[in-house]
Amino acid sequence: MDAKKLIEEVLIDLGNNKSLTDVSSKIQIIVRLLGDDKLKTWYNCEFMSGYKEEEVPDYRISQAADIRADYFVPHGFGLLRVSGQSVPVANLGVEKYKQVMTVRFHDTISAIIEYAKHPENVSMSLNPYELVLVQKVLGNAQIQNAHKALSPSTFQTIIDSVQGRIIDLFMDLDKRVFNGELDIQSEKAKKEINQVINNYITAGIVQTSSGKIEVSNSTIAANIDNTFCNEYKEQLYNLIDEIERIAKETNEEFDDIAQELADIRTELQSSTPQVKILKKSFKALVWGASVTCKAAIEKLVGNAIDLLDCWNCR
């Protein structure tokens, strides 16, 4: 596989306004070819699994535009309902105001791209500690719902940051590592790769304090049920076995797709397999296949994608 060529293709694609989702399979192969653990971890967090409770880059930390709540307040002999009211959390003081208004985005970049399409429909729930602070501001009001309202530009800012890092990283790699067709397996190349990755990927990582009273912010959005029935799993396993058989028979570059096959099997064995992750790994098989078996594998991958699309439509 030609890492330099793939890097240049990604740069051209992004320059032609293709989305990160469109080029994610190429990026995944580049990450594997470069073989840097830090870059692989960053890619997995951004594109595959999200950050969950792991380190969150500073570009994924933002501020809510407002805190809004629905609640009841005493009124005469009854209660008056107040809907969508802005909560003056600034009354808590600077430190607690920052705690309540801070938003950490743990979702994959693909999910954030979807949120950016309809930002007005997305808000962020409060964790228990933040709800206690909001209750302190509202006094004896009975809170029914409270959430963080987000600026429409929040998601696009994250998308731009991720895309900018990829462009800067790949342009620098193209200049420093691949100038003169440097062997990426050499010690000199590995040192250069590691330095470039440190410059663009691992800089600005923020570790959430384990001592802080906090749970992950959860985005209020529709969840897709990805629970697979045995029939779908069986068909996908059959396709994986056939792809592996074809690749081994050619006896060429099997290592390029062996890891992808292992990742697909691991994902299928999880309690809640994720369709997006499986699609990306299947598509990456085509890029990793040798010329002699690429057409056959591409057809099988197409069948797998069709199965995954059918599941999403259920």
C-alpha cells in the first residue's frame, strides 16, 4: 500500500469539500500503515468509539450558550408552570458558573457531523451535580427538565478543528517523511512520524479530573437500536469468512486486511455492534486488498454494506 499516495488523495478530497466521513476509510488505512500508537488511539476516539471517559482534546471542550429549564413555582394556592426559561447561573459565582456551562463532547466526529445538520434539535443534559447547582439558583421551584442550550456554531467548530489537524498532519508528513520516498519502516521515518503526530494530534489533550463530581454529558438525540439478530450476524460472518478465504488464496498483502477482519469480528461479538463502525471496517477491506482479489472482495463488501443498510432500515 502507498501511504504517500493515500495521504495526497485525502488532502485533495478535503480540498474538494468532501466530508471527514467520506474520507475516513482512507484515513484509517493511513493510520495503520504509519503504525503509530498515539495516532491510532486518536483515530479510534475520533472516528470509531468516541472519547467516553478518556482524555478529551481541548477543541472538544466548549461553553453552552445558555441553561434552560422547565419548572413549577408556587402561585397562589397552586403551581405555575414555566417553560424554556433561562436560568441565571451566573448568580452562582465565576467558578461554579464555569462548571455548569462547560460542555465536553465525547461523541464520534461522524455523530457531530450529523448534529451539525440540525443543531437546533440538539441540547446537552445536565449531570446530577449540575442539576443541584441549578436547583440552588431556582430555589423552591420543582424542576421538570433542564438542559444546556448550544450555539449552532459549536459543532462546526469541532469539525473544522479535526479537519484542520488532519490537513496539517498530512501536509507535514508529506513534506518531512515522504520527501524523497523515505522508507516509513526506517528508524528515521518513525522518529519523524512520531514528532509530527506529537505536534498536531497529542498537543492540547485535557484529562478530566477523576476527583471531580461529574458524569459524562449525554447528548439528547435519537438513538438507533443496533442490536443485531442472529440471522444478520450469521450472514456477515459468512461474508467475512469468504473474504478471508479469497485474500489468503492470493497470498498477497493479506496482513493489510487481516487486522480489519479481526476488528469486524470483535465488533460483531460485542453486546451492541455499531453499524457505523462495521461499515468503515468493511470499506477499509477494499482499500487493503491486493489487485488480484480486489474486485471479488469489493463485491462481498458491497453485500455486507447492503445487509447493514437493511438493518438500519428496520
